[in-house]
Amino acid sequence: MAPPRIEKIITALDVGSWKVCALIAGQTADGQLHVLGTGQRESRGVQRGYVADMEQTEHIVREAIEQAERIAGLNIDDVWVSFSAGGLLSDVAPIESELGGHRIEKEDIDDLLAAGRAGIDPEGRMILHAQPALYTLDGLTGVKNPIGLHADRLGVDIHIIMADGAPVRNLEAAVRQAHLDVNAVVASPIAAGLACLSDEERDLGVALVELGAAVTTVSLYAGGMLVEMASLPFGASDITDDIASAFGIRRSQAQRLQSFYGSASASPRDNNEIIELEPGAPTSGDAPRITRAQLVTVIRQRLDAMMGEIGRTLKDLHFVGPIGRQVVLVGGGADLKGIADYTQSALGRAARIGRPRGLHGLPDAHSGPAFATLAGLVLYAASDPVDLRDLPMMSQDVYRPASTSILHRLMAALKSSF
């Protein structure tokens, strides 16, 4: 069978605190995405999602890209880059204009979005995304496509994701020093949501919890879009550090124990399972050993603290009622055995592991929750997203109504439908 004809090349680059990954995909005429090559290297020079050493970060980025290029048989010039550091914030700018009751055409939408650019106030931060979310017709919220309807007033909620400017510029600089152009810097919750959430989940309401190595991001989706988010300064590497400290071993060894023997769920059999801290050492004598129960205890102590913070964050974001019923876990921390059942018990909500989909030929090694953002970057690039910053400024009479939480508007719309 002849290979599919590739019409567009998309390269994704995920620069994290634990690993740096690259993925080269080809898009065919019918929109299908085929993985052509992947690369992965242990991260160096990145701490808590921030570039801390420009030279080391540039070197690792170059190695990951070169590995993907060798597999794909291509030379890459530009990439889509993820950003997951703790400075991410979201906001909503509501904009309305008078229509006089006429039928809404595409030109009305374009004019409103273009004029809405003036309503964006980043307050000194860098804007990563400025996208239209919900439309409003004469006070009716939750309208997804108003074209063809009549209204006196047409409004739109512009969803904005911002970040501290310096960390983003440092990330872009490190990538460009690797001789790569940056198409866009994409917030990791946007990418991971595209890769792992179904349309129905995004519409009915779901919390996406990305357990990264050093940063945990909590994002709420409802009405088909990301509506709220918060970043927490901890991640799976904190579990690794606890294991290393508790048993006096190196981080690399602690990571191995966490991956092969770690679990979020305790079992009576754990007391009988012995783990050698120095594999290959003589079985006689004083070779250091622990039980799996001891390892699980250390892991659960850290998880209890992390999940407590996640639960409080969900409450602060008003993840309740008809939309507050499901949690999807992604990121490297979601690879921990039993984490979904533990999360369901700790948060009192249904929980599942999110795995990337939508790409043909994704290797098994890159098909887990740790690679959700990487796959999502390709999907985001292929979707040709609308961004208000790309539109021209328009001189149209618009005004900003009283700003209320977009999540509250969605909840009101959902309640009115029951």
C-alpha cells in the first residue's frame, strides 16, 4: 500500500522540567495526521517549567529535534512550542455591539472580533491566546454560532490566556538558538485538552489536571472551551525527591523505584514484597532493602498533600454542580499506577487517565498521558485556530458589559436547560 501523500509538515516541541520531546507529523489532503518521527531527551536547564540555563536548554532542544529528524528523514525549520510554567493565567473580556435587529452575517462577527481587540488588557503580561468563546444574543448566553439569527445586541466573550513575558521570551530564545523558528507558543492546557478530551466532555464540563514533573495545571472546560485555569507549584518530581530523601538514594534511582514499583494504591501484599535499593548486590549481608509498603507510604503522603491542593483549587474555580463531575489526568504523574482510583476517592469525582488520540502511527512509547501536550500541539497547529491578535483593528462602536465569570454564565445556561 502506497504511503499517504503529505501536504503539510507540523513539528511540535514540548520543553518540560523532566523531558524535552519533539514530534514531526505530516498532514494529508483529507486532514489526517501521520507521525513521521519522534525524539526525546532528558531535560537539562529547565526548572519548574522555566528556562534556567539557556545553553543547556538549547543543546537538549537541538538533540531532541535531530533525533526526530533522523527518524522522519526530514530537516525541520519551524516548531510549535508548549509553555507550562506557573505564570499562566486566564481571563475573559466580554464585548457587545448594537445590531438593530438585523440578521447576523459573518461580517458582523468579523467586525465584532476585530473591534474586540481593543478590549484586551494584558496588564503587563504576554498574551498567548486571544480567542472567541461564547456568543451572547440580547442577553442569551451560550450561543456557539449566531450567524443567521436576528438580534438587537451581539456579544462575545474573548478568552485570553496570559503568561509572564520574560519566561516565554527565554523559551523562545532557547529554541531559536537551536536554529528553529517559533510558529507560536501554546499554553499546555490548550494542547493537552485537544489531545485527550472528547467533544462531549468539553461541552458538558470536565477538569483537566496535568501532573507535570514540577508544575501541576488545573484547567476547567465547559461549553466546548477552556474557561478557567490555575497553576500549582508542585509535580511528580516532588514524589521522586521524597523517595530519594526517605531512603537516602539518588534521584535517578528514586525515579526508577517510582516507575517500576510505585503505586497510589496500597495492598496487603505490599508488606511481603521486598525491593532491593541496590540491584545486583549480594543477597546476604546488609544490602539495603525496603518493602513495597514503605515505598507506597512515602508516595501516598505526598499525594495526599498534592490532591488536597488540587481539591481546594477546584473549589476555588467553582467546579461544582452539573459541570463538576469528572476529572481527567494527564502529564507524567498520571503514569503512576492506581492514580485514577486514588484521585476518584480523594476528590469524590469520576476520574480517568487521558491518552493522546487523533494521530496515526503514534509510537507506543509516546502514547501515554505524559505525551498529551506533545500530541495536542500537532492537533492545535492543524486546526488553524482563530486568534484576535491576527485580525486588523476596526472602528466599531462596542462596549463592555458587566464582567461575570464565564463559568457562571455556562452554569446558568446549563441549569436553565434542565
